[in-house]
Amino acid sequence: MRTYEPEVVPESSAGTAKCLVLRQPDDWHVHLRDGAMLAAVINETARQFARAIVMPNLDPPVTTVVAAEGYRARILEALAPSIAFTPLMTVYLTDAIEPGEIERGFASGVFTAAKLYPAHATTNAAYGVTDARLVYPALELMQRVGMPLLLHGEVTDQNVDVFDREAVFIDRVLTRILLDFPALKFVFEHITTEEAVAFVEAAGPNVGATITPHHLMINRNAMFEGGIRPHLYCLPVAKRERHRLALRRAATSVNPKFFLGTDSAPHSVGDKESACGCAGIFNAPVAIQSYATVFEEEGALDRLQAFAAEHGPRFYGLPLNAGSIVLEQKPWRVPSSFAATDARIVPFLAGATLAWTYKGRIDDAERERSD
Ligand code: NCD
Ligand code: ZN
């Protein structure tokens, strides 16, 4: 019988490479896009993760049950036939959203959660919420039925410095929402600051947070190293080193409030390398390898499984995955780009060499070994 204690085991008696076997993780925040881009990126996520919370910021955004069902069908259609993967759909909150639509979608299992983007905060957020009070009827419903709210936690006030927008969001918006909906389950997404870590730690068990690989690996200097680095630009933008260190402490702390969410957000090279480049980092191909690198650097490889595969499902009230994945401690060079039909996409850490190679799901890896 398999145990799911994370284990570092020698690959074979003859070899020296170590393997890390983990319960299969989930990605609690990903952008899969649509059309040719969806086809280009979906299998990168599905190879590593059993389930993923799929962001609804298409253009137009996913605001109805019918739209989410259609999008889910296109995701499943784009999947390689051999890969088992469950997309967990979300609904995009707008000023005009009908609580009845949310309730129907949640009750029928189409919507797992609802996403709140402050209007104009980020990519395709033009339809976002202009004032949180406008969605209070929706939040009331969600609190009542136990449906999680996912928050892009940045104010959009142009007078607030871009590096302060998360901390100001906590003071101006989040604190208020928590007071008005004390039992609402919510996820403070892709947190980037020590203020966000402290806020989540101090809140009740109904509050969780996702942490991306890039915010654990880079600070804001990385965007300007030797010139402007558009592929390291995302929102919320990376912050100072002390914030990165606070995120590393939180991710490796075994506090069940913190869990894996890549915020993998692909854009074509042309849209990134532009006079007004899009925000978003495509990290799906390097996701679990990056987290493993970070946890190893922190001397916390034994805690990776809790962060990657246990805290998220427990927060969402979903079963833990039964399968597992294998990483091998062998250098792996990240491809410099990936192909979409009419574009190329540059991944996070393009061209760099990571210490961990992703081998696949346990059955795949076993098959390879017996070949
Ligand atoms: C995301 C995108 O491109 O959709 N971009 C990003 O920088 N993370 C939107 C978002 O999650 O903010
Ligand atoms: Zn995102």
C-alpha cells in the first residue's frame, strides 16, 4: 500500500538521482484562456495538477452558468485524451451580477467559487466591480451557502503607488468585507506582501491565500535587471525582498491557510514585449519544479506536499487526490518558448536550469521505468 508521506527515494540502486514522490497537487488559481491559447497551455497545467480553479477573465468574462459550462466543455475538449484533469469553474462578479445566477451555478456544481476583480485592476478586468458594496447581495448569498469568494486584492486608485495597492486594499476593502461577512469563505489570491501574510494569519479559518511560484522566487529588482524584463511583469507586481521572504515563510509554515495557486497567465510574446506589455507570467510548465526548488532552498521539502496538495482541498472541502507525481533531482533546462497556433509564449524562467525535473504522474513514471 502507498503511503502519502512525501518521500525522497533513490531512483534505483544503480542511479544516484533522487526522486520526490508527492500526492498529486492542484492549482487553486490559473488562467487557461480560450481558443488557440487554451490549446497551447492546457496540457502544461493538466500534466502536473489533478484539478485547477479556472479564472473567468475571458473577454467577455464568464458571468453565467451557460458560459461556464461552455468554457468547461472547451477546456475538456482541448485536453490530451490520456490526461485526467478536472477544471473547477468560477464566475466573474460584475456590478450587475444576479445572486440567483450564482446560486444556481453553485447548487448545480458548475461554479466552485466566484471571483472579484476590482474594475480595471488587471487583464480583462474592465467588467470588474466598481464598489464592493454593489455585490453585497451576492456575498450574502455566498456566505449563506458556503461558496468561496476569490479576491484580486489590489485597489485601482491611480493615486496609490502600484507597490502599495495590495496593502491599501487590505485597509480599505478587505477589512470591511470581513467585518460585514464574518463567515464568508474567501481566498486572498496571489498574495505578495508581508501585510497580506499577517492579515491572513490573523483572520479566522474561513480566510485562505494562494502563493505563486514567481512571488516566491523573484523580487521587484528582477523586472529591471540589466534592462526591462516584460516576462517578469505580473499583477500584483512583485514587491521588495522582505515581502518575498515573508511569503516563503508563510508557504513553508504548514499553516493550512496558505496553498498553491500558480496564477499562470499566458500572453503571446508580442503582447508581452510591447510598448504597453500585458501583465501575467506563464509558469504552468515550471510550476511544481519551481515550488520544489523554493521549498528545498528553505529546507522544507517535507512540507511541500501539505502546501501543494492538502491545504487547498481542505479549504474547499474537497477530497485529497488519490494519485501522486514524481520529481527527479536532475537538472532540467526550461524551454525558451512554447508554441501556440499563431504565437509563441515565453515561460517563467525561460532558458534557466532548475534542479528538479518533472517526471509525471506515478503511473506514467512507473511505465517509463519499466520500458
Ligand atoms: C492575469 C491575466 O493575465 O489574466 N495577469 C496577471 O498578471 N496575473 C490577471 C490577474 O490575475 O491579475
Ligand atoms: Zn490571476
